[in-house]
Amino acid sequence: MTTSERHLRFAVLATDVAIFTVKDNRLMVRLIKVNRPPHFKNMSGLPGGLIAQKETAEEAARRLIRDKAHLDDKKIHLEQLYTFSQVDRDPRGRVVAVAYLALVPWEKLSTKEQGDTDETWWSEITQARNLAYDHDEILLTSISRLKSRVTYTTLMGKIMPKEFTLTELEQAYENTLNIDLDKRNFRKKILKLKIVTELPNKRRGGKFRPAQLYKFSAEKVSEINII
């Protein structure tokens, strides 16, 4: 038995990416068309694929963001999520997947990237079900990780617009965590933590008085007890 033949007895390595954004205060995930009959015919799934021989897992994830999700990976914040190694996760053979959590503000996306096609689209997380392979499990794990991370880090800054009101920030936390927050206490804590910076301009329009705009104070994600 040759070396290459012996290697075929072992698992191959893949990567899958759960890409999230917030649109109209709704948490959205990027899905792609999966057509791999007979097991997965005309189904939905997360962007994913095999890792090339000379790629790292992160390099492969960024390539798949470009080639399958049709998004500019330079706009996207990427974190390694978990390794999925169930023996039967791919009925075609033994495949281990290194999954990634990815975040991008809606306003950073181009008009084309915000749109949907037959091959890839944005879906509300509540509608993203019955996905190909074990992508339901990957999606649930990524949502759980996102919920956990935004409670003790400034990760929300990687999915919020560049400028936002405190009401919009509160709504983003509520929709991501699926909880109701006390508006007064939330604002008081956010300002006390100094993770956001007040901007000189305000949001105008509508029947309400102008609302103060803010931005996250730092680009780097830091650990801090927010919720």
C-alpha cells in the first residue's frame, strides 16, 4: 500500500462559515444553495468546502466567503468556532469541518452583497432550518457562541453600523439575545463602561426629536461584562 493510499483511509478537512449581519434589527445569516444528490438535492446550507493542501483553515474560510457567499472577506470579522468531527456528518465520506463565526455590518455590504440570488441569500435565523449536512447544528452552535460572546465582550461592534443610536444598540442586543432589556439600566451601563463614544451629530427625521449618535470606542474586541 502506497503512502497516498494509506492517507485515503483518514478524514479530509473542510471548513464551514456562519456569516451574520443585522438588517432592520433582525439577525440574518448567509445561506447558499446545496445540490449534492442523492443526499442533498436543492437544499440550503452554510458556505463551506474542503481546505486546499496549501491553505490554512482561515484562508480556506475567507476563500469560501468570496467564492460561495459572494462577499468581500476583507469586510468581515472572522473567529474560529468549533471543530465538527461526527463520523457520519457527510454521507459521502469522512470529513472533519473547522467552523467559523463571521460578522459584518449591513451598511458595509454593497448593494449587490445585500441582495439575494438563486445561489446565495440572506435569511432570518428563525427561517434557516433543515440545512444540508450538519449545518443546523453548526448554525445553532454559532448562534449560541454569538449570544455568549456579546454578553461579555464588545463583539457587537463587529455587526453594528458605524453610527447608531442607543435605542438601535439596545434593539440589536435584544434581538440577538432574544431577551427584553431594561432601557434605562442598559443605557446607564453602556455609558458607564465607556465602550461607545458620543458623536457630534444626531439622527434627524420622523416625528421624534433628534437622537444622539454613537460609535464603538475601539476596533479591537475586548472582554467586558455588558449584560
